[in-house]
Amino acid sequence: ACCACGKCTDIAGWTSNDGTTCSYYSEHNFCDGHGGTGPGWDDSFGTFSKYARDGVDASQACCGCGKETTTPTTTPTTTPTTTPAGHGACTDREGWADSDGQSCSDYSENNFCDGHGGTGPGWEETWGSFSKYAKDGADATQACCACGKGATAPSPQGQGACTDNAGWTDSDGQTCSAYSAEKYCDGHGGAGPGWDQTWGSLSKYATDGVDATQACCACGKGTTTPAGHGACTDREGWADSDGQSC
């Protein structure tokens, strides 16, 4: 659990292609801890690799599923094609196509995007937004370099870069990736166009006191909490539903 002690840590922010986190795999006994399936895994689900995201499945991402025991400790003989190589080089998500079957090559060749997360001259406004055609939680801006992949997602490195809270899900099991893909937030701590107002506030779905605005970069993490020098301050005027304050 401790980085300083050289222990295993889950890949930060990883979810399977259906949005399942490492914590969920562990809590539901989906794995045996050595790269194989556990008692909670139904054979009808298929293999872990069926649910891989960006070429990485639970046995490679989650300590509870055998990470460190299933991945090579020496240099791989082949270079993965689904993760960025070198110094920020971008590669399209392997095998990705939108819900209409359009690939990253199609988006690029038809000038559907502007390279910075926006629509290009070939995109008809009547088609709506890219997110309308997302597949497995990812739209073209998240899968295709020509559409801004790498430019639209928060960088995990660098000075002051924002990273989602590892393994966080809301009380309904929704991940930060789901909030981003479905446009549930506006990036500044408020609800976005994909959020139905009948659902109430984002804070209603907090887990352990943390909601999406505090856990997810796409929902305003880093902009909604005091910067300071790591000092903690209680939320001014807060009280729970029974009137109990900090």
C-alpha cells in the first residue's frame, strides 16, 4: 500500500472498459491475486482481457488481481502500441471506433476535428457533439490524436498537474472517467450539460465525504479546494443534514 516501502500500488485512475475499478474487482472477489479469476467472477463474463482498457486489464493494473506478478520486470520484447511512448508521443487508441463505426483514421481524413478537442470543418453541426458518439466511455477527443487526445486529458506529470483520486467512484459506482465522458460536470465545480437536474447536486453522490468536484479533474478538482501549502481547513459554514458541524 505504501509507495515509500516499495509495495504494489494500483495504476492510478484505471478502470476496465465497462468502468469497473480495481477496488470493485477486489471487493467482489473477481480475482485470485495471481492473475486468475476469483470466486466472484462468473465464467460467463469471459476473460479479464476482454475488459482491458488501453491494452491493460485488471491483472496488469490492480494489485489485488496480480499486478507485479503478471507483468514483466524486464524490458518488453515488443513496444505497446496503445500507450504513449517516449516523451509525450501520442498514439491512437488501438481498435477504437465510435458508436457509428467511424475510426480515428476516418475522423482525421474527413477533418471531423480541429486537433484541440473541437470540431473541424468536415463535422456537421447537426450531428451534435463528439460525446454523443462515444464508445466504451471514450469519444474521439479521448481516443484519437488528430482530435486532441493528450491535449484534452489532464497530464499525470509535470508541475502542478491534476490527477483524479485513484480508485474513486461516487455512491452509484460512477468513475471520474464516466463523469468526464458523459459531461456530468462543467470543469469548475458545477453540473455540466449531461447532468439531469432531477438527480440533485453532485455532492449528493459523495463517497466518504468526497464528491466528483473534489475527486475528478474534469469536475474542477484543484479549482474547488484551497491551494495553500498543503494545509487543511474545514469547509466554511458546513453542517450535515442533522445540523452537526465539523
